[in-house]
Amino acid sequence: MKHLFLIFLMNLLHQYAGKSLRRDGSSLKSFEDIKNEIAGYTDIAKAIIDLAVHGKAQNRSYERLAVFADTIGPRLSGSKNLEAAIKYMFSALQKDGLENVHLEPVKVPHWERGEEFAVMLEPRNHSIAILGLGNSIATPPEGITAEVIVVASFDELRQRTQEAKGKIVVYNQPFISYGETVQYRLQGAVEAARVGAVASLIRSIASFSIH
Ligand SMILES: *[C@@H]1O[C@H](CO)[C@@H](O)[C@H](O)[C@H]1NC(C)=O
Ligand SMILES: *[C@@H]1O[C@H](CO)[C@@H](O)[C@H](O)[C@H]1NC(C)=O
């Protein structure tokens, strides 16, 4: 049975509007230098661990995570939410009385989710719940309409290279472990492009999905 999908992804702003910045002028250190430098922080690291695990700061990470999740939400780089999160942490660290709490300007990639949807057109009209992966490239304004090819692995995709050309690759990979299966999220679009496909869809990287 043939399945025809329409995918529509529209980013508001171009991917990588900014570039990551690195501090210049840092000289290369030998492994031994780095080892010694790290060893110099042993007492400080122990004090931090004691404070966080047994001391005054016990549960603080969890409590702050709860504040982030409840009041700030997802924090994509370059987003307003990230700014709010940074401000929150800046003032929290100041309140904790830490030394040298300061902010520095930094350039980060900025990607905004626009409008997005996917519809199965054949064998019947069916709207599909999707979420574009961060840094996804926008489709043309009219979206992409193409037949799909369903594969269970990258190997299968490579074996079916001829068939995949011009199609939307749907990865129906079995969940093995997060570390292993996440490759489909990281490399799925790249591998699909390599065989001449026009788009790719993946399932959640989880053992269970409500969609
Ligand atoms: C941290 O949470 C545990 C479990 O809820 C609780 O028993 C403990 O008293 C908390 N510690 C502090 C410092 O609030
Ligand atoms: C599919 O259904 C949606 C709403 O359910 C409708 O807007 C759209 O026109 C339909 N498309 C086709 C090709 O029938």
C-alpha cells in the first residue's frame, strides 16, 4: 500500500543565525598540566559535593529544576526562556553568596520553531502529531509532498537506496537503548539526504510513545 505524506515545517528564523564563540588566546596545555590543575581543585570539589549531598544545598538542584520546569519551560539556545533561566540562576547564585558570579556576552545558534504539521494524504487523509527537531531546516513554503519509505534501520535504508530517492524516509527503528537508538535522531536526516530522500520522520527515542 502506498502512503503519501505532506510535511510542512516553517522556521521563523534561519538556522544558526549566530555562531558559537570561543575564547581566543588559550594556549594548549599538556595532559600532565591539566591533570595537576584539576588535582588542585580536590578540596574545593569535596566541599561542593558535601554541601550538595549532605549540607545546606541538599535537594537544591531538584528544587531549582522544579522551578525551571514549572515557571520557565524549554530553554532552546538563544530563546527568551533561556534568558529568563540565566537571570534566575544568576540571582540564585548571588543569593547563595558564591564568589565571582557574573554574566558574559556569548553568541549561540538561534533557531525558532515556526508552524509545523504533517498529514498523511493516502490511503486516507490523516493528520499526524509531529514535533520538528531543533535545527530542522524549513521546507519550501508549500511543504514537501512525497511518498514515504518505511525502514527499520540505516542498513535497510542503504539497501533500498534506489527506492528511497525522492521519498520521505520514516524510521521505524526498534528501541534498544537511548544511547544506541538516539542515532536515528542525530543522523536520521543526514542518512536520508545521502540516499536522495527529501525529508525524514522518526519515532520518539523511547520504549513507549503515545503517538
Ligand atoms: C531533602 O529531601 C529529603 C526527601 O524528601 C528530605 O528528607 C530532606 O529533609 C531534604 N533536605 C533538606 C535540606 O531540605
Ligand atoms: C484533509 O483534512 C483536513 C482537515 O481534516 C482538510 O483541511 C484537508 O483539506 C484534507 N485534505 C485532503 C487532501 O482531503
